[in-house]
Amino acid sequence: METYERAGLRFRPATPDDAAFVADCLTAIRPQAPVDALVLRHEWANPDPTWTNERYVVERAGARIGWAGIDHPRWELSAERFAGLWGDLQPSERSAERLDQVFAFMEERAAAAGAARLVTRSNEDDEFRSGVILARGFREDRRARRWELDLVAERERILKMTEDCRARMRDAGIRLTTLAADGDPERYRQIWHMSDEAAQDIPTTLPHVPESFESYAAWFRSPDIHEDRFWIARLDGALVGVSVLAYPPVRGVVGTAWTATARSVRGRGVARALKCETLAQAIALGVDRVRTGNDAANDPILHINRTMGYRPIAGAIGYLKDVS
């Protein structure tokens, strides 16, 4: 990767050492959703080998003012040549002209990489960013819902629901346990395989790109993931479900990192039971609220969230643009 100069901005290659600055930048833009620097650094230091990443720190007059990046699957692994554009500027530097320059640079890099379609996103409550994106010819594609659950106000409801789910799982012969307590030596690969099956069923416009086991294995080591807070379900020895909350070690809101079930047990309450275990555990640990998110067209999980007491908060908007 090279350093580039564009319209008074300097784009220099970023390293994991820059993750703390980017986390601070993202937190300043959206303080209601703080980003943990240790978690971001771990992500940057363990890239998925099935994807290509370019990350840059944006500088002006020698000072860091933001970041930019693109990522795309290795073309031989994807049915479509699409690339994601990710970047923003500190609030004090966030003019429409400068943010447009950042997007222009990212589009240039994506085109140079051979992308035929571009994808990016904005939060529903960030009209400024959405305006810059739309002005560059992107169109809205999909929306993602975000939810927050008050564990203090909903404590009794969640604990009662947890007991009911445990009884239902026992009657069905489904065992709920934590990853730390599970002794199967193949449990990590089993979760990886089952999760990939579930990921294929998430509503999406872009083609599904399987995640490498190397990347998935690195996720288990992320600073916000704890194996004794990682819940799994087994039926006749087979791993059929998973739900885990991410606990940011420095700053941020505890939230669902992943919930998924095997197709063979859909409709049997496994996802709800696993989510309940994570929430009951969070209550015991003194957590006052948790967040989750999902595609707006994912009706089964939307139903679970509503009936568990989650309340909607500002979600995200996905945008697409075809490269001419």
C-alpha cells in the first residue's frame, strides 16, 4: 500500500497501532455507540484471509483527522465483484466537501481493485453522512434494525422467560451449556460450520462469502468474547445453536455478537432459549442494558426481539452504487 495525496488530504496506510485513534474518531462521531480500541485493534490484527483490506489514516496539515478503507472478498471466492467503503472524519473536520473527498478516494481505490459494485452505510440518525453518500450517486439498498433491552426494567420478565425456555429445552432433549464447559474438541469447527449455514439464510442483496476458519478462530480470542459467556445448544451430541454477548473491555455497550441456529431445529425455541441464557447471565453480572441488531427483513429474529422486550433505537441504512 502506498501513501496518496488528494485535494489537500493525505491518505497514509494504517496499521493496528492506528486502531485506537480510529476508535476515538468513531466514538466522537457517535458517542451513544462507543467503539472499544482493544476490540478494533484485534480485528485489524487478525484479518480474514478470504478478504482483501486497505486501511488509511486521513491527515490534513500533518494532523490526523479521520480514516478511510475498502475491503472486498477475493474475487475467485465471490459470485460478484463488490467492495465495501468505510471511513469518516472527526466532528471538527467533518465538512461535506472533505467527506466527499474521502469517498472519492475510496471509490478510486475500489475501482482500481476491480470492483463492479460498491457498498457503504450510514446510521439512520446521521443525515449529514447519508446526504454525502446519496450525492455521490449511491441508492438505498437495505435497512438494519437496532434494539436495546433495559435489563433493570425487564429483569423479572427475562428471568421468567429463561426458566420457561429451560423447561422447554429439557423436554425436547436439548442441552444448553457454555463453550467453556463443553468438552468436544471439535466445538470450534462445529460452531463455524453451523454459523456459516445460518449466515446463508440472513436476508441480503450481496452474495454470501464464507468466512475462513482462521478468521473465525481469531474471533474466539477477541477481547470482548468470553467462553464462559458463550452459550451453545446440543441435540443428540450435535451442535445446533449459539448465542453470545460481546463485553467490551474498555468502553462500549454490551451487545449480541452472534445468535444462530441450525436449520434442523428452527421453530423449536432454541434461539430464544440461548438468548435468554446470555441475558440472565448479563443480569447476574450487573449489566444494565444490552443491544442487538439485525436485517430489517429478518422476520424471525425481529419477532424474538419484540417479545423479549427490546425497544427500537436508530438503525443503519445500507447503500449500493454500480461502478460505471
